[in-house]
Amino acid sequence: MTETRPRLACLIGWPAAHSRSPLIHRYWLRTLGIEGGYVIEAVPPDDFRDFVLRLSPRGFVGANVTRPHKERALALSKPDARAKAVGAANTLWFKDGELCSTNTDVEGFVGNLDASAPGWDKAEEALVLGAGGASRAVLFGLLDRGIKRVHLVNRTRERAEALAKQFGDKIHVAAREQVTELLPRAGLLVNTTSLGMHGQPALDVDVGKLPANAVVADLVYVPLETPLLKAARARDLKTADGLGMLLHQAVRGFELWFGKRPQVTGELRALVEADLTTT
Ligand code: ATR
């Protein structure tokens, strides 16, 4: 039977937060000429299970999931290795009628680096700052791409220790005081903390100590150019910014729901940048 209904996906969150996902997915639907839609669904925690289990009868081919539902989404679906490693699912889709999940932050992080700093994975050692949810996606991506040694630094050391235990002996937990001596060895520096975000203090890291061929990635995207990225660019280091990761993480969901792999274009980036600066 050929499907005649336009395909519909949604973002499930609570409360309904302002999100750029509708802008991104509708841009791709429009430019690829696909009949479909992407809407925001505000679903309180008590209703989440029912909503997800009845996703298909409600007319959805899949969904993005955001706070506070990402862990529940993982438990209610068949997660892939990425979602399992991150401990949270942000994308749901159906495969042969079964509800599957993944975490597209991994692909967003890696895809953005591939696009912004090709060859980044030649780095022998990486230095990752922060050990929250986003850091898990980053660690999975780095190990998946063959980075041999990852130094992990976090304000709360125990959280870093827990991630090292989960991800294995390529992760080396270091103290905040060791950052200065680790910088000259780091071919890749990644900020997964909220430092540098609008309203937060800047990250206190001297990019001048990084090797000349180092790549600097920041997951923060408000502001678009964080003090860390600004300092890295002033030194002519290659950079990958948080907005790029946000755009690249949307690629996989779109492909799973609508059947075509979309491109992160300059036009899309400009559209989302304009939205970020006006809201
Ligand atoms: P996310 O899902 O975005 O990773 P998170 O799980 O809340 O969010 O993690 C936030 C990260 O930023 C953590 O590594 C946190 O450090 P702690 O584990 O010590 O809380 C880090 N972070 C937030 N504010 C910070 C600050 N003022 N100084 C240093 N690190 C900070």
C-alpha cells in the first residue's frame, strides 16, 4: 500500500520550550520538496508514556524528545549503541513497526567537526572539559572515531570518574590544575560545560598553549562566538561551533522520518542565526 498522508514528526517536551528544530526541519521539507510537517507537542511527564506508545495512531512517523523526557524515551524504545552510551534518547522512529531510538548529539558533534575541521580525528589526544550529558555524546564520538587518549576535566571530579569508568581506559580524568600542562598535547579541545554561555563566566583556558594545528570545539551556541572560539580564531586555529552541532544533530532524525539525508547549508545556518539573534 502506498502512503498518501504527509509525514509528520514532532518535538516532545515539557514545558513547551522555544526550539529551533521546527525551523530546521521545515526548511529541509520545503527545500527538498517533501510533503510533511514538524510540530511541537507539550506533553507533561505523566502523559509521556501514553503519548509515545500511541505516536503512530496519533499520525507521527517519529519524534524528537527533549527535557525532561530523554531518559524515559530510552526506556520505552529499542535504543541503539549511541543512545545507550549517552543514557538518553533524543530521536524516535519506527522500524518494521518497532519504536527505535538514538541520540543524535553524537552525530551532531562528529558531523560538525567533519564539516568545519576535516582531519580533526588525526589528533592523538583530546582534552574534554565537562562531564554532563553532552560530554557523554562527545566521548562516544571521539572513541568511535579512534581518538586514542581523552583527558577529561570536570568541576565535580566524581562525575568525570564515572564517565571514565563507563567509557574505559582511553579516558583519563585530570584535575583542573592540570589543564595548563595538558594543552600543548591536545590536538582537539572540546568545551561541553556551560561556561562561555550568555550570562555565565568565560572559560579560563589559555588557547595560546595549544599546538598550532589544534582544533577547538565549543558546544555553547549562545553567543554564537564564545570567548573560547574568539580566542581560538584569533590564533588561526580551526574551530567547530555549537550552532554547527545543533544543525548537524538534526540531519539523522530528518533522514529517518522523511527518507532523505538533508544538507546543512549556509542558507539554513543564516536562517537559524537570524532566529537566535532576534529571540
Ligand atoms: P549538559 O547536558 O549540557 O552536559 P549538564 O549535564 O548539566 O548539562 O552538565 C553541565 C556541565 O557544565 C557539567 O560538566 C558541569 O560541571 P559539574 O558536573 O561540576 O556541575 C559544568 N559546569 C556548569 N557550570 C559550571 C561552572 N560554573 N564551572 C565549571 N563547570 C561548570
